[in-house]
Amino acid sequence: MKGVMLVGGEGTRLRPLTCNIPKPMVPIANRPFLEVMIGQLKAHGIDEIILCMGYLPDKIRSYFGDGREFGVRLTYVVEASPLGTSGAVKNVEQLLDDTCFIFNADIITDLDLTAMLRSHRERGAKVTIALTPVEDPTSYGVVETAADGRVRRFIEKPAPGEATTNLINAGTYVLEPEVLSLVPPGVFHMFERGLFPDLLQRGDPMFGYPSRCYWIDIGTPQRYLTVHRDLLGGQVAMALPGAKLGDGIWAEEGVRIDPTAQITGPVVLGRGCVIGGQARVTGPTVLGANCEVGAEATVEGAVVWRNARIGQRVVIRSSAVGEGVCLAEGAWLTGGVVVGDGACIGADNRLEHGARIWPGKTLEPGTLTF
Ligand code: GDD
Ligand code: MG
């Protein structure tokens, strides 16, 4: 079975985490998001995957190659300029000969794809859209359906008060490739504002597939932290990397923990992490490979990418830290701070309130306090 993944977005809302890598390469518990997703697709028999790319495609290609190592066959198609969601699929139309899946590639879900495909076939749909309930639908595509599941209206990013349901487009579609004949070739075109409304107008059978599975779009720093909290908290059916050391502690090879350090799960420690004396690492926290946590440092509710140097008495709470970041003695990051790759936070800086530090930047000691 074939699946098309839309991986062309720039991931602007996740910056600075996505300044150097595209959103699909952002690690989820120390594995690139796309690797997690490929594993799920494979489990449902989707083993021929076409990647429609735009932003930083080589970072994806060099990691996954032809896909063999991951048990799938990958085809890469790079757009010279962004073609939009349906425009990107139109661009690979010649590779699609049968019913296929289309995926927004920034969603963590345990949706039952096999059951969704069955429903698509049973109802003779041209398109089936996975639906999920959310609290605030304004940053999504709202999908109104009739009692039999047929889509009646599709409103992308509705204004507050405009949505009549909290069921939104969950970013997974089953599609009959014939509908692509409605998409003009070589131009920017979107499912959400173009093809879906067009199909509705024609009266083609388009159905919603609602489910109460786990679902989250990882596209903002806040949601990136939330997905880790949920994943480590066992709310998503997904294995965590490494061996289980103790209650809620997963550690990959070569981890060294000082006997006076206090690790409270759920915590994932990447390969080669070193945790210093009297340091406290409290879940839900993920440390990437080769992170060093200094003496008496506190890391809590954080996601830290590989090669971070966390100095003595540093405090990181509810924040995300990119690759190779250096946090000098006594630095504080709390409340949704995001630090880009290779940044250096000098001693005794205090960052709060979702501050974002761009990759490679240096904050001199004691520059910022709140
Ligand atoms: N190849 C390609 N080309 N991919 C693209 C392009 C493009 O021009 N533009 C966006 N994408 C990819 C993104 O990489 C992402 O995987 C997916 O299409 C959706 O784009 P987002 O930018 O993440 O859209 P969104 O989150 O605002 O809204 C979409 O997803 C929601 C669910 O999370 C819409 O489909 C909404 O209707 C939906 O509710
Ligand atoms: Mg998105």
C-alpha cells in the first residue's frame, strides 16, 4: 500500500527548533519524528512511501536513504517552490495507481489506519478524512458531517465562533487518486481550501472518520513538550528507546549516573548521558545522546537534544533545548523557553515566559533576568 507524506512545510511555529532541521526530523523521545511515523505506517502495511519535500530535504534523505533499513521503500520528490498540500500530491500523481493514504507529517497519533481504510472502502468514498475532537478548533480545519458521516462543510482555520463542531481534520486522508484530476498541475493548491470544497460542491462522496485515538499536531513548542509528557506518561501506544533501569527510567547504552543524583521517572536518557552529583532529573524529561548534566543541576519536564552541556546548578523546567547547547553554571530556563542549536547561555541568566533563543547565539553571563 502506498502512502504520501507531506513534508514540505518550514515548521515556522516550531522555530528555533526547526531552523537547522525540517519538522519531520525533530526528535520525539530521541528518534526523528519521521522514523516514528514510518514505523507506524509499516505496521499497517503501508510500505511504499512517497515524501513530498521542500524545506531542507537533504537532512531527511541522508538519514533515511532508500528506506530499506527501516523496512519500507522511500521515494523522494522535491518541489522547486511550495506546491501546497494537494498541489504536492498532484505533483506525484503519476506514482499513484490505487487507493492511497496521505499524511500531514507533523502529527503523533495512534489512529487505526487499517480500520480507516476499511471504512473508506465500505462506504465507497472518494476521500475519507480522519477527524479528531479538539478544544479550540480555530487553528485547524473544521469538518462538519451528516449523521451518516458524509462531509457537509470544511472550514479551514475558522474565525472564533464560526465553527459549529469541535471535530477537526486530523491530517490523514484515504484518497482515490482520480480526484486529483480536479487539481491544476504545477501550481500552489490546497486540499483544505481547494480540493475538499470543490469535491463537496460536486457532491462527490467524502466521509469523515472520527476517532478518539491519541492525536496531537507537534507544530508548536508547547505541543512539542506536551507530546513528550503524554508519550512518557503512557498515553500513546508507542515504545520508548533504551532499557528500563527502574520505575519509569529508560536508559540507552553508556549512561553514567552519579550515585547521589536523583532520577525520578518518567525519564529517557540517551546514549552516553552523564548525570553529575546531586543533580535532579525529574520526569517527564528526555535527554538526548551524550548530554552532560552538572552537579546540583535540576532538569524537570524538559526535552533536551543531544550533546547539551548543562552546567552546575542550572535549572531547566518545562523547556526545550536544541542540539549542542551550552548552559553555564546557574543559568535558569523555566516556563516554555526554547533554545536553538549551539546557543550558549552564560552563567546566571534567567529565561522565562517562552523566551526563544536563536541557534548559535551567545548570552553573556548575567545578561537577562526576569
Ligand atoms: N510538500 C509540501 N509542500 N508539503 C507541505 C506544503 C507544501 O507546499 N505546505 C505544507 N506542507 C505540509 C507540512 O509539512 C505539514 O506536514 C502538512 O503539510 C500540513 O501543514 P501545516 O503547516 O502543518 O498545516 P496546519 O497544521 O496549519 O493545518 C493542517 O493540519 C491540521 C491538523 O494538524 C490542515 O490540514 C488542517 O486542516 C488540519 O486540521
Ligand atoms: Mg501542522
